[in-house]
Amino acid sequence: MKNFTSVNDLPFPGTGSIGDTIDALVQKALAYKSNPLKDKTLGLNKRIGCLFLNPSMRTRLSTQIAAQNLGMDAIVFNVGQEGWSLEFEEEAIMSGSSVEHVKDAAPILGKYFDILAIRTFPSLKNREDDYSELYIKQFIKYTGIPIVSLESATLHPLQSFTDIITISEELSKHPTSGSRKAKIVLTWAPHVKPLPQCVANSFSQWINAWGKSDFIITHPEDYELDEQFTKGAKIIYNQEEALKNADFVYVKNWSTFRDYGKIYTNNPKWMLTNKRWQLTNNAKVMHCLPVRRNVELSDEILDGPMSIVTQQASNRVWAAQTVLSEILTSTL
């Protein structure tokens, strides 16, 4: 694995499927969970830089812990607060607020670090700009070292890998009956402000690539996601219908894609409550966090036995550790 920016960066097996690759990586992650320090010298004398162009808690801390478990040094740099503002456009006339071009900064970072992990964020103003993924592509182009996405303008692959680890872990404890695939529902939730489509896009991309479930996406009309990520999922506009007999319910808000970055509705009926949860097959409820309580998800769900959000968040370490391990063994 050279870079890690989406499910498409996973090594495709000579035989089998990409779903088999994901399963193998899940098992590697769970092995790290059982024995976090089993490869504690793999990254010895290697250094990872973690660049944040927007805030983070779980992503930042889990990546640092994962790197340290492998023996790597991890250095965190908050670009907006601790360094110069960067310019990413080619042939830019830098007479504005940007002080340094990525063409000048990135090659230096490539000399300082062995792996560079980057967290960016969409503007939610111009869809073409955001979906071009200019920021992360420019770092890939100019650093000359492996790049790990800690979230980009359109995707959050470490979160999605974590989600499949968590679902697989739960299915190993409580397998579905017979040959029935697990039913996984991604449901839109209300929020007080427009949020990116990153987590929903990425979760859809990974679940579809995994191919081990019946996958449903439910949201109000006009909240369709980009079809390049959702193709293969069934779209249902009625949440109650979608939730019936679900084994996993992933709750997440996202803003509009077509009329980009808008909120059309904040209908509180889309918040998952115990009454609606009872339509499911005792489904485990997931959320990437942070979560706005009693807006996106009710207290009764978050504090109930169906919630696995803490387990999900803790698994972020093992997802990151697996990805870093793959890069260390295949490219460095």
C-alpha cells in the first residue's frame, strides 16, 4: 500500500475480491487489538507527521497512539494555528493571505518524515473545488512519501475502515442466522449546521466494496449522495421502512450534494429514538462522533445497550495501526 486515501488504495488480490482484502485487514486490526505492541519495532527510527488543516480529537489521538505502538515518532502540526497559511492552486499569484505554496512546503515535509498524514476539510461552498480533492492530491504530488488521509474533502477512509472492523467484531459475537447477510442501514440525521458528505460517502464506498451485507441508505428527499460512492446501495426515503429488521444502524448528518452544502430540513422525526429502534433486529447503533445529543441521536439510544459508539471510536487505533503497518512493510 503506497497511500491511503480511499478504499481504492487497498491492494487488490490476485485471486478473490477486494472484500477479501478488507476481511484480511480487519483480522490484522483485531490482532493488534489483542496485542497492541506485537510489532513495536516495525516503525523504529521512522517518523510520521500529522498535519491538521481543521480540528480533530479521535483521529489525531488514535493515529499518534497507533504510530507509537509500532515504534514510530509522531509529530503533530496544526497548519492554521502553528504555521503559515498554504496556497494549493497551481500558478497562483500569491498576493492574498496565503504565505507559502504547497509546492515549496511539501517537499520539505517529505524530507522530514517517512509518512505524512493529512486532515483537510471541504469549504461546502464550491462542489467542484471540494470534489477535486486538490489539497490531498497536491501533497501526494509534491512530498514524495506515502500519504495517509485523516479525512479529506470527500472521504474519511480511516473512519470507514474502523466501522467495518467494528461491524465484523460484532458479527463474530452475534452472527446473523443462516446464510442471511447482515442488514446495514445508513440513516441521515438532523443537525444545526451543514456538515460534509465525507463520512457518509466513505462509509458507502467501503460497505459497497466489502460486499458482505445488504446495504440501505435512508434520508429525506434531496439529500442524495454522489452516486460514485452509493452505487450498489438501496436508497429509501422512509426511515421507518428502512429500519425494519436492520442489524446495524449508522447515524450521520450530511448536507445536500446537488444544491451543494445546504440544509433543507431539520425534521426532528429523523432523530433515532428508542421507538424507531424497536423496528430493527435489536440493531447495534453507530456514530462517528462527535454527536449532538438529542439532535442527531437521543440520550436513550446513546446511553442504551444498543450503542456501540465507544467501541467504534476505540477501534480507530487499530485501523490506523493496520494502515501504518501495511505502508511500513510495503513501501519503506
